[in-house]
Amino acid sequence: MGIWSADEIRSFLAHVSDDRLSALWTLAAMTGMRRGELLGVTWADIDLDAARVAVVRSLLSVDYHLHASDTKSGKARVIDIDPLTVTALRSHRARQNEERLAIGAAYQDENLVFAREDGLPLHPEQVTRWFRRHVAAAGLPQIRLHDLRHTHASLLVQAGVHPKIVQERLGHYSSAFTMDTYAHALPALQAEAAQRLSDLVHRA
């Protein structure tokens, strides 16, 4: 499991800010969605005014052929997104509309948020290759695309977000599983808790 720091996430997102799929990388980092979930999301699943994304399907590669399925847990979930991610998605939608107009009748509209210039689905393996190239070009420690999910969860745990919320964002079956998986993020919280108690007692 590779984990980036908040500074490394910030550097990566700055590096890909001009990339055609910058909103994809942003959504991956800021929601912890799986690769297939990101590629399966449609505009009908996103409410930009309410700042929420419904995760209801996944686009997978089986013998390099694309296959749509339910989420890994088999359950849909709704994830709140931050204002900067909403802005990134709005900009992405505007760019996508320009591509649709440029291609005209040849555009294959499947209402996918992240698609090729002609509207057809992106292949998961290609997206992974693009991610690796961006990481290398940015000079950051090499991690897997899936590790953006682990990074998202670890940073939430370090920030003191309630385990139930982390579980819901990731789509895990239980908060106990979530905390067992990301126990590596707890030592910093233990030290912070000790300091807070000391401050409270000694001030008293």
C-alpha cells in the first residue's frame, strides 16, 4: 500500500491541472473512488449543485474487454465532494461539451463523465498507464492509481474524521474493517490525543 502525503497530493493535482482528465485525477484523490467506479460514473449520477456523487456502477476490464457491473460491495453509495472538486467537474463538463460539438453526429454519447474525445468509454488499463506517466513526470514517489484511494482514507483518518464516515465514503462493509485497514494512520492521532489530554489537565 503506497500512501502520499497531503503535500504530495497537492503537488500531483497541480501537475495535472492542465490535463484533459484533470477532473478524473481530482475526483480520485478527493473521494477515494475505485478506478472502475470513476470510469463508470455518468452525469446523471452527479449533482453539482448539491455537491454529491452517486456511485452505482463500475466499468471493469475482463480479458481487456470492457464490462459494466455493480460496485464491488454490490451497494450504491453517495459521496459528498468539496467545492474545488465541483469546480473541476464543471470545467470538465464544459470541455466535454466543446468536444461533442466539434465531433458532431459522430459523437458516441453514453453520458459518461470521463470518456474518450468521441464519447466512448476509457479503458481502465490505459487510464492506469496515464497515471503512472503523470506521477513520473511530476517527480513524485511511484504509487498505484488505487493507492489514491488508500491515501484518501489515510488522510481522513489522520484528520480525525469519524470511522463511520470514512467507511461510507469508501464503500466498506464495516467501519471496523476500515480502521483495521488504515491502522497505520492512528499513531499520530494517539500522540495528538495524549497532548490534548495533557493540555486539558495542566490548564485545569
